[in-house]
Amino acid sequence: MSDPVQSETAENTGRKPFRPAGFVRRHFVVKTILLIALGVAAVGLVSIVHFSERYVERQHWTFAEELDTLRLIIERSYSEPLWNVHGELIQALNEAILSATPYQGIVIHDVDPSGGRRIHLATRKTLTRKRVGFLHSAAPLDFSDLETGKTEGILKHQDRVIGAYELFYTTEHIAESARENRRHLAVSFLAISLATVLALGALLNHFLIRRVLEIVSFARSVSGEGRYDRRLPPDSPDEIGVLAGSINGMLDQIERRDREKDEAERELRRSRSYLQSVFDAVPDALFVLEARTGRILDVNQAVCRLFACTREQVVGQGPWLFCQAPPYDAATARAWLDKSVAEGPQTFTWQAKRLDDTFFWADVLVCHSVIDGEDRCLVLGRDVSDRLQAEEEREKLQAQLNQAQKIESVGRLAGGVAHDFNNMLGVILGFTELALDSVPPDQPLHAGLIEIRKAAERSADLTRQLLAFARKQTAAPKVLDLNDTIEGMLGMLRRLIGEDVHLAWRPGKTLPPVRIDPTQIDQILVNLCVNARDAISGTGEIAIETGTAVFRPEDRLRHGEFLPGDYVRMAVTDNGCGMDAETLSHLFEPFFTTKGVGQGTGLGLATLYGIVRQNGGFVHVYSEPGKGTTFTVYLPRHAEESAESPPEPAADVTAGGHETILLVEDDPALLGMTRTMLERQGYTVLTAASPGEAIRLARRHAGQVDLLMTDVIMPEMNGRDLARHLLGLHPGLKRLFMSGYTADVIAHHGVLNPDVHFIQKPFTMRELAAKLHEALERNRS
């Protein structure tokens, strides 16, 4: 296709338009350079062939001399070892010869007694040998697969023929050397030819081609950019100068003609730009559609941003480009357009699809309009994904808050019931033990008292579980290595779950320490493993796994009860029956159980929840019906890196003491029972039913008071404040606190301070003796 500018110039000047291809064909200089280049190439090719053949001849002659020399060496070197049947030396000589590149194999023959030859030793290039005994014949090695030449000769010893040799070789190295030589020659001649052509090209470029290319480049820039105000500078009076002047004249005519057109179009563009700016300034996505077909006629910039597309990708398409599966499909979109034409503006919420196949929610307004006599539909869309996500997050957080408040309320109730229940159990358990000491074992009453004690102990366990759920259980935390603690429990856990269920232990490497009461780890694992065992029918597997986890603030939606930071993770997984969503929603509620009557109290997981929350952690549960369950417990990583050494086992304390003990308890029955226990152990006991009475008694008492044993929660003041008052009267006074729960009076969130002695109600006489011994012995030491 011809250039109209060139055609017009040709008509005005009577000359043919300039074409670079014709320029090359019509000029002798260019043809001469091409012929010289072809001639140089032909000479180079002939020279390469000639010199290459001469090189190959020299290589063959050199190799022949080398082969003759090697034959002499073989005939001199092999006669003595062959005569002496020195196979090791012959083999070494073979390998030395074959280490050179051309030689592929060698066969040494000796003389057969029957007059023929037999193989003595044959060696191939791979050094794979086939050794033949001196007095036995064997087939030679196969050299047929080698592309080799062969030379042979006779081996003599003192002018006596003792054998022969065959030497296999290849001339591939000569061919390779010839190829390399040809490559070097080709490169050399190519360089010379290129230098010659470049020199001629440089001269031609300086005098002719450069000026022509400048004109061509100028013409292309004017044509491509539309810069008709540019001009070629005057160069010379030759043909190229005349051509440049003609181009400048043509540009003058084009510029005058286009100036008027540009002025008219400028005003049109100004008005269009104004309308387009207003159109694109709308922050919501705006579509202009053809009402009849739904074809997109125009979109604003908000559409490009919102749908991850360009205007060119969208214009001409239908709105179903952004549709998906029902109810957000093309048919529904078409129905909304038709409804807006028939009934007026329509608003609705739509899940739209971007061109990168991602989705978002949008509020959409569709209205009908007539523009330039044509029916159009205007569609306005606003991204409301963030708003809907915020509402969803708010609903999730509200659900988490409701669940936490529900569990907190149940926990508060459970803690209060357990506190009062512990006081009553303390009386029952204490007087039962006192009665057992008074009734001989052979009396029928003794067996009944044993059953009463067992029932009281089971009830005490139940209240301890309630306190653990309410996070009012008293704990003595230690810094420990979770892996070491679990490994110490594995034997007990395997006996607990039975032989039909396999217990897999997968410890994480180099776990940081955690700070928790070791007995609480026992409670957590026992509860989880027993539940996992009950969920497995027949044989199965329970896996205990540890590791680390880091949570950031943005993870709160997935784990609503956590605090950001570093955690140590302990997971218990089973392949049992799993749980549905309804069961999971009630999982940590006390007394909720899926087991049959008499098979579970429903406090196991509630206890676990309370223990973990008491220690600043949280629990995550994943389960699907038929696919098993995973409980993951997250405990905060302790800041100190070293775990405490396990304490030494406590001594067996059965003997009492002679010290004076001030006993303070607001429950009269429990006060009397505890006094009897202390007196039976040999202690002198001062009793008080209230903190005020205890202070008055301590002031009146003339002797020394060695230990204060007081309830924590009392009407007038708590046990800690009472101890502070009495320390002013008896500076060396030791303290032993007792309570159904701590209520943070002597412990922070149920965690005892290291220097506090505490005994949990209800307690046995043996437990009381051990605690008293611990408190008083520390004082004695």
C-alpha cells in the first residue's frame, strides 16, 4: 500500500517516490559490496577445505609414527612378563597403554602347545578385564562394537616366539582435531570478511546512506506523531537536497490545511472532555447500556477500578460479562433491565464477578433514559463488600461475646455452689475420718463409714471440676517443658485408653517453656484422651502433638478469645465419630454430655476450658461427623527460657506436732471438726469463729502462737488481712490458708504466690498433716 504523501509528491515533482528497496537494487556501489562479500566468502570456504585436508594428513602421519613407536615399546616391554606369566604386570601395562586417548583395547596371546595361539589377557578401554589362566583357553573379549582400527605383532623372548598382540585404536581424535581446526579457520576468515564488508559499508554510509536514512526517519516521525510543523534543514544542492526541499513544501501545504480543522476539533474536544470528566468523576461504577440488547456503550473510570478491567475490555460487551451462577446470572440481570424500562428505577444488592474471577458485593441502581432519541439504561453500582464484611464480623464478635458471657455466668454459679458445697463436704469427710479412727475395722459400721468417705471424695472431685471450670481452682504453677511433662504421662495414658487404641506421640522440637501447674496438664490430657477413646468404636488412633504458634491481632476473627503473642501448642487428635455443629456450640458448658446416663458427668471439657483460660490460653476445636476431632490447646510462652527442676517427692508425714495453732473458721461445724483433727495430731489449738475474735484471742494469749490456720473468705475481713494484723502481735507467725476457692485474695487469678501455704477444702487428716508439716518445718529450718 503506497504512502499518499509520497504519491502526492511524485505527482507534483514528476519523480518516482523514494523507496529504500529500489535504492539498493539500482545502485552499483551496493551491488559491488555484495559481490565482494560473496567473493571473500567463496575464497574463505576453499581455503578452509584446503588447509583442513592438509591438517588431517599431518595428523595421520604423526599418529602413524606414534603407533610404530608404541609397537616397539610393546614388543620390548611385554616379552619378559609374558615369559614369566606375570599377569598383574601385563594388566598394568595394558591399562597404561589404554590411558592414552586413541587406544581402545589390547589382547595379549601366548603360544598354544598345539601350535596355535590363545588369549592370555585382554583389556578394554573401560578397564573391565577378562583374565584367562595360562594353561586354559577362552573366547576373546568382544571388540566388534568399537569403531576401531587394529595393529598386531609378534612377541619374542630371546629370539623365541612366545606370543602375539593385537592393539585396537580409533582415529576419532584426529577427526575431532580436524573439526576444531576447521572451526578456527572459519572464524578467522569470517572476521576478515566482516572487517572488509564493514569498511566498505562505513564509507557508503558516510556519503549516502546516512543522509537517506535521516530523511526516512524524519518522514516516519512526522507521519507517526503528526508533527507537521517540523522541517528538514537544508543540506546540499544534490538530489538528496532537492528531495528534502520537496518534503518541506508538502508539509507547508498540510499544515495550512490542518490548522483550520484542528481549531474546530479543539472546541469539540473541550466539550467532550468536560462531559467525560464529569462522567469519570462519579465515585461509583457507572454503565451506559443499550436498553434493547443490553450492550455496554460506555463506562466510567470507577468501573475499571472496581472490576479490574480496561474500558476497551468492557465496551461492546453485555453486562453478563460480570455475572456468575444463579441467582446472579445473565438471565436475572436481563430481567432487572427490562423491569427498569417497564416500571422505573430499580435497586437491589448483587454479587458481581470481576474479570480476574474474584467477587464482591454491590448495591445497584438501574434506571431507564432516552439519549439522542435512543433507549438507554444507566446502571450505577457501589462496592459494599467492606460494609457487609464489617456486619458479618460484628455478628461473629457478638456471638463470641454472648458465648463468653454465657460460660462466665455458668462459671460464676458453679464457683459459688462449689464453695458452699466444699464446706459441707469438709465437715462430712472430716468427721468420717475421725469416726473411722474410733471404729475397729471388724465392726459393720466401719464399712459404712468407708463408703461415706468414698462418696464424699467423689463429691469433692466433682466440686474441684466445677472450680476448674469457673477458673477458681487453686494452682501452683511451675515453669516446665511441655514435652517432658507429656512424656512422663504416656505410660499412664496408654493404660487409660486400652490396647485397642494406638497412642501416637509427636513432640515438637525445642519447645519454649510454659508456666502452668503440672497437675493441670494431667487433667487436660486425661480428659481429652478419655473423650477421644469414647469417640472411637473398636480400634483407632489418638495422636498427641506439640509445637509453637504465633498469633497476630488480625487473627482475632478465627480465634476470638486469644491475645496476640507467642504460644506453645498441644493438640490431641482422634479418628473417632466426630461432632456436628450443634454439639460443638455446647461443648464447654458444664454438665453437657453426649454419653449415656452414668457414663459421664459433662464436666471434663468444662474443666479443661477453665484450666486453659485460667492460665491465659485458649482452646480451638475442629471436628466433622465421621472424620474425627482435634482439640488444640494454646498456652502462652513463658518469657524465661529455662524450665524449673521437678520438686523432690514430699516425705511421708503421719506424726503430728506440739506447736500452738490459732484456727479461724466462720463455719461452726467445720471449725469443730478441724479442731478435733489438730488436737488428735498433738497440737495446741486456739479457735475463733470470726477475724475479730481471732485478734482478741491473739492479744490475750500469753504464750507463743506458731501458726495461723484461717479461712480465706469470711464476713469481717479476709484471711490475708487477718494474717497482716496478727503479724504485728506475733512477728514469727506462720500462715496456712484454707478455702473452697481462692477468690484472688491470696492468689492472682487462682495462681498461688510462691511463699503462700494453702490447703483446698475439703481435706483429709493426712493432707492436713502434710500441709502443717510443710509450713512449720520451713519455719524450723
